[in-house]
Amino acid sequence: MAAAMKAVVLGAAAGGGFPQWNSNAEACRRARAGDRGAAPRTQASLAISGDGRRWFVINASPDLRQQIEARSFLHPHQGLRSSPIEGMLLTGADVDAIAGLLHLRERQAFTIYGSARVLGVLKDNPIFGVLAADCVRRETVSLDRAFALRHVDGSDSGLEVELFDVPGKVALYLETGDAPAELAGRPGDTVGVEVRANGHRLLYIPGCARMTEPLKRRLAGASVVLFDGTLWQDDEMIRLGLGPKTGQRMGHMSVSGSDGTIAAFRDVAVGRKILVHINNSNPILLDDSPERRILKEEGWEVAYDGMEVSP
């Protein structure tokens, strides 16, 4: 019987989460106060499954332990120690994509899937040696080549996956010199994930610096797309006094603007369009913001923790 893909957002926020620990901005204050229009969100990750029992997680958020505890389908259900998490897929080597791996160091068998570039970063950092090689397998994934996700016991999950390069940048802690962010990257630094099952396609792209024609062709006809929603405006961080970098410099498209995500998707036919990896400065996190109304009119949804996004 063909697999029925299941997908659940574990975290929807960008690095730092929402509210961010050191932010006293109005939106973060609303979230801390329990305002229903400012729902808290943990850092971005997505769980996918072909059978609803065994799961793979895209990106190991620093909030991974909290995310596991918040979703009963990720709790251990067999024996003294177990986990329904069969593998982790990584879209880059940023801290908010790999730090959560350190939560999984209690000798539980699973597989880490990533590009040669990302797995090389893990190999070069001895702290990730806490994931014992005799039970945590690392599988280097060739870009633009589909492969079957397999459970730890070798059985087929029913999910076919492909990692593909998207415009982006090297992780912040790997930057050297003053080279433009996009030029500082290498193949495999920023990738998207395409998941296929039973005629459906889900694409997860939490980081993207710009839209390209090849990317548009890949997106066209997808059942579900979860796309980079980090900033509403390119100069958002500068304008709010939060930092010196534009969204482009950080490797992210803005949602608004003539070259932003909304405009880029107007001629791309997809089933559901969902923004994910949303920075705490982005007003779309507030249900009552004018920006949220604009998104709704354009057919976009805003991801939240626990959101069901199965095709």
C-alpha cells in the first residue's frame, strides 16, 4: 500500500524563537503575556512520516527536546528506552539547524542525512562525537538525486527525498572576511528538501536568498511549500535597531517588496503556501497585524508549532 505522507510543523520561528530570550519588543512582550494573537513559536523544524508511527525530522532545532515533549507522536512508546525518530535531515550547518543534535546523545539509533558540506562541518567539530558512530549513522546525500528514506531496521519508509541547492550563505560562524554572504557559501551550504509520496510533493525551504527560474520550476505543482519567511522587509533589522545586516546579507529573501517572496510566487502554482522560519521582528507573527491580512489576501499561511501540513 502506498505511503500517505504526514507532516507536522515542530517549530516555526527563526533563530532565537518567539519570544526571543533577550527581546523586549512589543510582539515578544505580547507572546510572554499569553496574548492569543501572538502565539509563541520554537525554532524551525518539521516532522515527516510515511506511516504515522516512525518519523524523520528536518533540522535539529536547539529547541528539539522541547518540541519532542510537546508532540506525543514523538514520545518513546516501546521498552525502557526507544524513540519513533528514525532520522534527521539537515538543510544547513547553522546553529538553529544542528544544535539540537546534542539532545539526542543517549545512544539511540537513528540516521543523520545531509550534504557533504554539512556533514563535513559536523565531522570537524568534536562536540558532535557525543553521537556515537556505532549507533548514529551519518549518510552523505548527493544533491539533486532522489533517495528513499529508510527506517533504522532497513525497511522503506515510503518517502522519497531529494536535497537541492538554493541561493543562500554559509553559516554565520563559518564566515571569513568581508565577502558578500552568497559568495561565501559552497554547494550544500543551503539546501531545500523535497519529499514525495503517493503522488504528492512537499517542499521545505527555510532559508533562501533569492528566487531563481530553476527553483520556480521545482516549486511548480507542489502540494505544499513551506518557505523562508524570516523578515517582512529586507532592512527590517537595521530599521528597528536590532542589527547592522539586511535580510539579503543574512541569506534570506524578504516576504514583501518587488523582489520578495509574495511577488516571486504570484506566477507559481502550488497547493498550499506556508511561511516558516519567521524572525521575532516580523509582524506576520501577530494575528491582528496588517501584514497578516496582506498574506491572507495573497493566499499565504503562517506556520505555527503543531501545524498539520500533510498533503
